[in-house]
Amino acid sequence: MTEQENIVTLTDDEGNDHEFEVIDVIKVDDSEYAILRPLEDEEDEAIILKVSTDEDGNEILMDIEDDEEWEKVADAWQESLDEEEE
């Protein structure tokens, strides 16, 4: 993952780089999650990745494997969006 301001570049399983804009970072329970929107196709939906650290202490973004955890984070993000609209 490379980062400049609020843009991150992620590499997929095939080795292709994709740029994303970090549109939000939220904390749920004791973990942080990044909400990302792809720059290539503005029509794509935002994705949610968990912010973690590797063995060297560097921040990394990871897929959320647990459906219940993903739903909890998606609900928290939707609630924060709803609060911003009010």
C-alpha cells in the first residue's frame, strides 16, 4: 500500500494496481476501518477495509473476513452518514 494525502494504491491478486480515495476512517469497537472509493470508476461502490499493522509496525489494509463484523462496520458508517445529513 502506498499513500499520498487521501489516495491509496492497492495491488490485487493478479498484481494490478488500483487507486482509491480514502473517504472516511471510522472506529468500531477497538478497531479502525477505512472507507475507500475507487478512482478509476466513480460509479463503483465504496469498499471497507480493516486498518491493521504488520510485523514491522506499518499500517496495512486488510479484507474483513467475518460477515458479522463487516455488517457492524457498514451499519456504523451508514449511521455516521445519516448524522452528517441532519
